[in-house]
Amino acid sequence: MKWRCLLIMTIFLSACQPQVVTSTALPPANTVEPTAAPLPTQTMSRTSQQPTQTMEMPTSTTHAFRVCCPLEEETLETLPSILVNPLVIPAFGRDDGHHGLDFSYYRRGTRESIQGIEVYAILSGTISLTLPDEIPYGNTIIIETPLSELPGPLQDKLKSLYQPIPENVQYQGECPEISPPTLTENLSVYHLYAHLENSPSFQKGDLINCGVQLGTVGNSGRSSNHHLHLETRLGPSGADLGDMAFYETKYTEAQRANYCLWRMSGYFQLFDPYLIFNAWLADLTH
Ligand SMILES: [Zn+2]
């Protein structure tokens, strides 16, 4: 039976605001029978106005599209001013380049350091993997958001960048044989938040709303100063990502294989998080 739900939305700014974790994408209340007239979809606002917005509630597996700033006291518009290390995408099989965006500062306004600044989810999704403080990522959270939950033009853009998965990859370094993920017709965005201050408190499978606090900016893992490393990849949906680590002989073959699968195999392909940010900023309908 198909339900239509009426959701009374509090309006969110693109500026970072902590949100709550939900255990379900469907609201427990505000459920109404379908009305005769179709409700508008994905009508949300970032303005400071407080209109009551109505929208067609998605099914339990989808979320209304929304993009949130990953850092407290910043906005999507101010992030470029604290970008200290840009994305540099290496060739398949290579682990060089820089696999994400680094945001940091030593002093900003009245803030002495970025240490302890809250880190938020940029998209709603499901916890795919959490990592303890290991090399190189440190305390880390990876969230999966199905590509189908993004606006059509953004889906098209990201799919156009996804290259055929390469065969016979020549790996940089000593990678054990990887176990390829199960391929489906569907792709997902995986967004990774690294070097967090503390061990993640989430579990695989937890549903996360855009803007939920994931932790605070730290210096864990292979990091020389406090910063947020934000990494976005497109890869097969529902991937069962395992514990990953590299560069230390103490790590297991499975950890190294998962690391190589994630970063070098070509199944999970890097793209610039700004493709998501700019799609949201350019969409004036919210
Ligand atoms: Zn980085």
C-alpha cells in the first residue's frame, strides 16, 4: 500500500546545523491519507523564512535531496576559503594524488583552531563503514547515498564521469588480491570523513540525515595537523566495505586488500565533492 505523507519541514540553512539521527526515513507522525491533488516534491527552503513546506514523502528507502555543509560555523559558500589541499585524482592502480578535499585553518575569526569543530554529513544516507584510528584515514565514517536519490542532472553528470571498471590493474605497492564487490545495476555515492577526533559512535546500517553530526575535526591517522579530509566516490550500491588500512606491516592482508579495492581498483571512483555542493547551490528551487 502506498502512503503519502505530509511532512512539516523546519527550514534548514545551507550553513551547518546539527541534526538528529533517525532510525527510519519515514516520519512516525504527520502521516495522512493521499489527497486528491498531487503534492509538490522536494520543495524545501534554505532561506530564513519559515513557511510550512509540504512535500511528497519518499518511500522508506529514499530521502528528499538536500546538501549540508560538512563543518560547523561554515557554509558551502565559505568552504573554498579553508580548502588547503585540493582533489588530485590518480590513475587506476595508483595511490598517489590526493583522494579528497582537506579543510583546515589555524585561526579563523575568534576560533584558535579547527580542532574540535563539528563535522556533519553532507548528504542523507546509510553508514557503510566506520574505521578506528588506523593508518592512513584515522577515525573515519563512510556513508552511502544511492545515486538515484540525487537530482537527475547530477546523476547524469556523475554517471558520465564513471569510467568502465578496469581489468588487470597494475597496483602501486603490494596489494593482496582483492575481492570485487557484487555489481548491481545501481551506483551509490560514498562519502568519507577522515581524521576525526574520536572513534565513531555509529554502526553500519545506521540511517543518517543530512547535517547529522558525525564527530569533530581531529588529527587521527596519518595527519600532520587537524583537518577534515572529505572524500567522495561513486561505486556499486550496497558494497560491503571491510576494515581497511595500509602502509604498516602490522595490518592484515584483508585490511590491505580492502584499502586497495577502495582506493585503487577502479570500482570506487573519485569525484569532486564540489559537484554535489555546486548542484545544490545552483538549484534555486529549495
Ligand atoms: Zn586529505
